[in-house]
Amino acid sequence: MKKISVVIPAYNAHNTLSRCLTSLVNQTLEDIEIIVVNDASTDDTWDIMQSCEARFPEKLVIVNSDVNTGCGGARSIGLDMATGEYIGMADADDYVASTMYEKLYKKAVETGADIVDSGYYKEADDSALLTVTDELEGVLDDNKRSKLILGGGYLVTKIVKNEILNDPPVRMQQNMAALEDLEIFNYIFLRAKSIAAVKEIFYNYCDTAGSNTKMTDINRYYDAVYRAMKGTYEKCHELPAYEGCRQAVEFMITRVYSYGVNRCIYEKIAGYGAAEKNVKKYFDDIGQDEAAMLKALAQLKKGIIHIPYDDNSNVVKMISKLDIDIMKECDRRFS
């Protein structure tokens, strides 16, 4: 068993994959397994992977998928193969500091934590983020789990004990245009018993043109929102820690619901202006396709969100009154 497996999905990554893999094969942690999944690329991504494997056969495991399954599907293929004591994730667009996994693993050994987190650097706006503060480290209770869920962060800055993701296996959904990691993000905090952090910036996020996060097509975005809401509830609601963290998880699902509703009425908001007095107008004479999407989202939300908006302090605090009013109107009309 390797100490750490790092899973990377790669799709048409000609411009960035070599830099990503160079940062991983040169980790100061020797006992590492780097699993790269070619997600049916149409460029020379597979050739780059083969070349790297030939040079570092003891570290690199490469998989060539003939079917494009998206970031979530490709990462799930990699998770099926991961043998490491801990599992990390990275994206082919990005790169990491050479000491990242040695320091994360050292902290894991010292603390026995199920999750070890670190910092994130975003090149586009020269900003850095550390989400696990001193008071959140250690044995997790409902309060800490809720704060971790609400605090955001990224899977790629973490290592997670193999059994959290593989006993039983929990996987990302295929071909989601966005939000594919939301359900796993919530799940690992509900499953984990403890967390630690190395308060250093290791992961470098590079904002690449054409990335999924820039996807605005209404049909694909609706699909991602619907599946993220449903997947988060299905993966999490039967876990023992769910009830104690219900407000936090339901806030996360509610926020995604708000994203979906607002995308469906985006043109109406742009036309009438963003104001509470216009909320009813946003839904009047809505297009047939948009109405069908809103109905499906509202009915799904009704079945999985049980705390009223006004009774969830996280919703009241972190979602604007206008957006709450928009959700209420959507619920009234479609659920």
C-alpha cells in the first residue's frame, strides 16, 4: 500500500498536464501513487501521459478511457484504483508545491486525522485561502462539521483516509458540467471523525479558459444543479452525523437551488432589474422550458429541504433577502 494516491482527471490538457505531472512526480514524498485518467481526450493528452509513465513507472498509473465521462466520472475511475492509505485529488490545469504530500502525510501520521487540509492559491486574483482554523482541528462534533461545511474550501487541498471514500465506495457523478464535487465535499465532513491542517499554501489553481466553472448553458447548468442537490441529499442524509449538521447541509443545497432558479429566470432579472418589487414579474409568462426546469427543481427541493428558509440561520445570514424571496415565489408557483 502506498502512503498517498493522487487522482487526476485529464481532458485535452496539452497546455498544462506536463507542468501538473512534473509537480507530482517530483514530490519529496517517495511512496506516492499518481493516478491519471485520460477522459477520452482529442489532443495528445494520452501521449503526454505515456511519456511520463515511461520515465516514472514506479509512481505513475495511467488509464485511457474511450468514453468521456467528465471530471467526476474520470475521477471516480481513479478512485476505483487508489491503493494509498490516504487519497488526494488534483486537476490537470493546476500544480502543487513539491513538499505538499510529504507534509500532509506527516501531519496525518502525527494526528491520526481522517482528513488533512492545506492552503489554496488562486493565480487569477493573487489570493490565498486557508479554511481549517485552529479551533476546527481535532475530533469533530456537529458544530465543527457544520462550520467546515459552511466554510467552503476545496477537495484538491486535502488528503482523505482511503476508507472514507472506499468503504463503502462513494463516487462522483458522470458528465456534470459543474458542482460535481459538492456531494463528496459534504460527505467527507460528515463521515470523518477528525481533521488536521498544515497551514501552508501548497496548491496552485490556474484559471484556464474554457473550464467547466465558466459554463453558462442553461440546460447543462440546470442538469448540474438538479443532480448536485439530489446527489448531496442521497449521499448524506442517512449518515449518523447528518441530523446534527442538517442546517449546514440544507443551506448548501438551498444555495445551489437558488443558483438554479436564478439561472432559469436570468433574462427576466436582467430585463426588469434586481429588486424585490419585481419578484413576481420574473415568473410571469416564463418560457415553457424554463417552467419545466423550475417545476422539477422546486419539487426536488420540497422533498429534501425540511427547514423553512426563515428558520435556517445560515440561509438568512448568507443568502440575500431578494434571493430568498425569489425562491419562495418559485416554491409557491411550482412545488
